Amino acid sequence: MKKRLFVSIPAGLLALTMVSTPAQAGDDLSRLIGFGGICADCDLSGKDLSGVSMRGASFPRADFTGANLTKAKISGANFGRAIFKRADFTEAELEGSNFGRCDLTGAKLEDVKARGVIFSYAILNGVQAADAEFIGSNFSHASLVGAKMADAVFDRSNLSYTDFSGAELEDASLQQVNLFKVRLNGASLRGANFGGSQLKRAAFGQANVDSASFDGAVLSGADLSQVKNLTQDQLSQACGNEATQLPKGHIIKNCANMKWAGKVERYRGPDFDQSFSFELSDTDRENIARLTAEVMRESGFAVQKAKIALAEAMAQDDFPKITIERDGERFTWPDYNDYQNEQQRALARAQRELNGLKLENRKAQHALDIARRSLEKAQSALQNAREEKILAGGQE
């Protein structure tokens, strides 16, 4: 009999994750189905991951070229700088995940349902994403040259500095979107809805805007001078400024006189816990539950033990002191030979405790790294103090 073990660890606390090596990931693909863990630089190119369920997974720089991810359910995952060239995400559900700086050239994203997903600086040239939804997502500085995205939805997303040159966006919904400095040269925008969006300094080039809606759109500084099929009626509910460039014979209201010409609404994606799930036998489940409890208990004590060890190394007032300054920091130690040996042992214990920790939370890991560097400086200062004492004629 197998049961599903589900471990949930709130973001910001020490996260216990299942780690796979690239070799393991390739050798036993079935273990990837229904889990979230860490597998940096994994080679999953061409693999069938259809229907995979990932929550809180981390696959930085992994290679998913040509992988089948149809109907995948992915939430709270990190794929920073991963490669998804020609990967198939048809009907996948993506939520609160990071695809920043990924290469999705030629990927299939048709009927994808995405919420709060990061695609900033990603390459999505030539993607096929008809009927896809990208609600409240971040495409800032992304490249979508030649993308086919008819009927796609980008409502309340950030598309600033995005390059849609030559893209097909017929009947796409881009309402309440930040499109600052977006590039749309040669794009097909027929029937697209830009209602309530910020198109400041947008470069439309020779985009086809036939029947596109700009109701409530801010076009300050935008260049529409070469667009095709723009009518005066389309501009009647929009606004711009003296820097807005329009085809000859067209005019636009000044945004300074429009109370509605404010900021775009921001979509706040959901917060996710780091978690994972997978199939286990009763025996394995019991063993992992026991080991998990032990690891969490020990890791919880580790920082405290390191603090105590460091305090022990620093705290004796019964002996004369040696004061040394190194790199702008001041260290004071008891001038007592035997106790100096104990100091070094205590510092070594503190460093071992800290070196044994690996934190998922970025801020916590940064604080831990500072503590490690402080210990290294303390050890170096103590060793230099002993050497200087010897040179001065002291006993060792």
C-alpha cells in the first residue's frame, strides 16, 4: 500500500527539499512525476513530462528542449535561465513561477493558463500561444518576436520594454497593462484591446491596428505615425501629450486633462509555500517522517549552537586581553595560552555548525554567509594575534 506524503514548509523558513542529480533525473524519469525539488542543470530534453505536477520545484539552467509538458501543473517553481526550446506546454497551468531569462524559442503555449508568472528577459521568439492566458504576469524586457498569440490574454501584466515585433496579437486582451517602451513594429494588432493600459513611449512602427481598442489608454510619447488602419474614432477615448506622434490628420486629447489617466492596476500574485509530494510505501513514509523531524530539530539548533560557541570564544573577562584590528574590524581575545586553544576549538565548532546549514530563503542564506565570513575573520585575527605575541617574545 502506498500513501502520498505531503510536506509543506512556509517560505522564509528552512526548506527541506528532495535533491536530484542530472544523472538521476535522466535515469528514472518516473520519479519526476508528482514532485517538487531541486535539480540544477538537469538534462530533460525530449522527455515526456505530460501531466507532471510540480510545486515549489527548482530547476535553474535545466535543459527542457523539446520536452512534453502538456497539461502540466506547475506552481511556485523556479526555472531561471532554463532552456525550453520547442517545448510543448499546451493546456498547462502555471502559477507564481519563475521563467526569467529562459529560452522558450518556438515553444508551444497554446491554451496555457498562467497567473503571476515571471518571464522577464526571457526569449519567446516564435512561440505559439493562441488562446493563452497570462494574467498578472511579468514579461519585462522579454523578446516575443514573431510570436503567434491570437486571442491571448495579458490583463494586468507588465510588458514594459517587451519586443513584439512581427507578432500576431489579433483579438488579444491587453487591458490594464504596463506597455512602457514596448516595440510593436510590424505586429498584427487587429481587434486587440488596450483598454486602460499605459502605452507611454510605445513604438508601434508599422503595426496593423485595425479595429483595436484604445479606450482609456495612455499614449503619451507613443509613436503611431506609421501605423496602419488607425481611425480617429479609435483615439476618441484615449489620451496622449505633445510628444505623441500620430498619422497626419489625427488628434488626441491631452492626458493632463484626463482624471482617469493614472497608473495601471498592479496584480499581486499569490504567495507560495515551498513544498513537494511523491508516492511512498508505508515504511519509507515513516522513515522520512522520522528523518525530517530530526533534520528540522537539528537545523533549528545549529545556529543557536554556533552563537553559543562564538560567545564562548569571545567572552572571558578573567584574563588580560589582546586587541587586534584587521580590515577595519576590532577583535579582543583573552591573553591566555590554554584558553586561546579553546577559543580556536570553539570557533571551529561554530564554523562547522554554520557550514552544515543550507537555507532556501535568500535573506536567511545571506545572513548565514555573513556569519560564516565573520567567523573566518575571527579565526584569522586570533591566529595573527598568537603569531604577533610569539614575535614579541611571548610564550606559546
